[in-house]
Amino acid sequence: MTWVLFLALAQAAAPTQIERGEARFHDAAKGCGACHAMKGKGTAVGPDLKDMSRLSPKAIAMGVRSTVTQYVQVVKLKSGEQFPAMPPKDNATEIYDLSKMPPAAIKATKADVASTSANNDWKHPAVAMKLSPDEMADLVAYIRFAGANNRQPVSPDDVQ
Ligand code: HEC
């Protein structure tokens, strides 16, 4: 085997940045796919990342690291149960209790919600994951590919 052929094969076998990001995103133990669905994989507990996938790498990384929540509320059901969750949309038949990991689906519609109040306790788990700049770049590259079909490489400098 010549070196040229060997190098070509080695390169073919090395995962691309998008593939690395996909593996990290859907990692069973500490992934994002437990709460975000992309390309039909994962569970849609949190917001759809498709809209965000069109933004700059920096803006997406800020969304991942954000310590304030804009959707999650403390939801109190008429049954008395109370937990942090994204309030159910009009036609939704379940709501995810974010105090559990993985979040627990509870059968409830909008009509079952007694009240909602500001969330001060639940934090986006990605904040505690302490993602390295390389990991963040891989994740952002995957989100941009999966949501917006964008194959542009993302440099760790773009997500600082
Ligand atoms: C336990 C569930 C959970 C896990 C795990 C999780 N997220 Fe999230 N994510 C959420 C929820 C819920 C929100 C909405 C927070 C809010 O209220 O602003 C969110 C918000 C986001 C946003 C901002 C979306 C927007 O429209 O503002 C991005 C980007 C994101 N997550 C990416 C990730 C990535 C990447 C990972 C893995 C490293 C991850 N998330 C892990 C539940 C999760």
C-alpha cells in the first residue's frame, strides 16, 4: 500500500466535525438529545433548535451556555403537582417535568395547568457540562448542519 493511499484511507475513517458533534449531541449518558430532537433523533422536551441553527456559531453557543431561561417556567397543575417545565402548547397532550433526568413526560394539556410562575432554580444542564471550545464547536457545527443543512466548519474561536 502506498502512503498516499494509506493517508486517504485514514482520512476517510476519521469522523468529520459534524459526525463528532452528532455523536456528542446524541450521547446517551450526557447528551443533548435527551431534551432536543434533531433530524428525527432525540426527544423534543426543550425548544426546537431549527430556528437557532440559522444563527451565527457565537449566537448558538450563547444559547447553549445561557444561565437564564426564557421558556422554562414553574408549572403548577390543577392536580397540585408542581415542577419546572416548558408550558404546554395549544395541542400538546404531555408536559415534561424537567426536575427529572431524563425529563419525565406527564399526561397533561393546557387546560390542566393551574398557574405558571418564574423559574429561578432550573438551569440548562449544558451550563454544568463545562464543554470545551472544541466540543462546543463540534456541537454547533452539528446543530447548523442538522437544522439548516449548513456544512461550514466551525472553529473553536467562533464559539468563545
Ligand atoms: C434536561 C433537558 C436538556 C438538556 C440535557 C439540554 N437542553 Fe438545551 N434546552 C433545554 C430547555 C428546556 C431549553 C429552554 C431554556 C429556556 O427556557 O430558555 C433549552 C435551550 C437550549 C438552547 C437555546 C434555544 C433557544 O431557542 O433559545 C440551545 C441552543 C440548546 N438548548 C442546546 C443544547 C445543547 C447543545 C445541549 C447539550 C450539550 C443541551 N441543549 C442539553 C433542555 C435541555
